[in-house]
Amino acid sequence: MDEKINIVNAQLVRVFNDILTIEESELKKSQFSDLSIKEMHTIEAIGMGDNKTTGEVAKTLSVTVGTLTVAVNNLVKKGYVDRVRSDSDRRIVRLKLTNRGRLFYRSHQHFHKQMVEAALEDMAVEEKEALVRGLQSLHNFLKKYY
């Protein structure tokens, strides 16, 4: 394999593992220690915006609705998520973050913002643009083949 490919691969694996390790460690030390990494990503997928349906969130996470239902049940019990039935069609259930869920979401977004700002801090505009293009290409590859 090309030397640059080996270097990029090693860095991607290292960064991925570091982020997961840091997120797990910070979760355990925080007031949100009752959350798992999967629950954290579920909260992130639900987000602060429009109340999404379970189908929309499941698609974002690339899981089945049944798998998401189990995660959401736990998040409802823990006080992070509420289910809201549509007034116009009672069959439609939307997911909404509670105050505790929104507090966690903002805290987690702050971590991500700091991480990205640190990564981009010493880069020239061209380097930032190249990084964005590279990450978009990687994302497109992963979505297409996996």
C-alpha cells in the first residue's frame, strides 16, 4: 500500500478511537453518566430542531425502527426523550428532547465544536477546504458501500 494511504489510515483509526475513548470517559465523569455511547448518538440524531419521527431518526442512525425503539424506551425512562403523538394523525409519533436531553445535547455539541476548532486552528483556507473535500469523499464512499 502507498505510504500516504498507510499514514492516512493510521490517523483515521487513531482519531476515531480517540474520540470514542474521550466521549466514553467524559460521559462517565459527567452528570450524564447514565448514558451509553449509543444513547448519546441517538440523542444527537434526534437533535434540537423539528421533532423527528422514529423512522427519520432510525434512518439517520442506520438502524431498524425496532432497534431504535429499544434505545428510545431507555432514553424515555432516563428522562432524556419524550414521545409526542401528532394531533392530526395519532399513529405518528415524534421524538423530542426533554430539558435534560437538550442540556446534554448542547454540552456534547460544545465538545464537538472545541474539537473541530482545535483541528482547524492552524490550517490555511486551502487546507481546510481540502480537509472538507476529503471528509466528504470518505463519507460518500462509506454511504455507497456500507
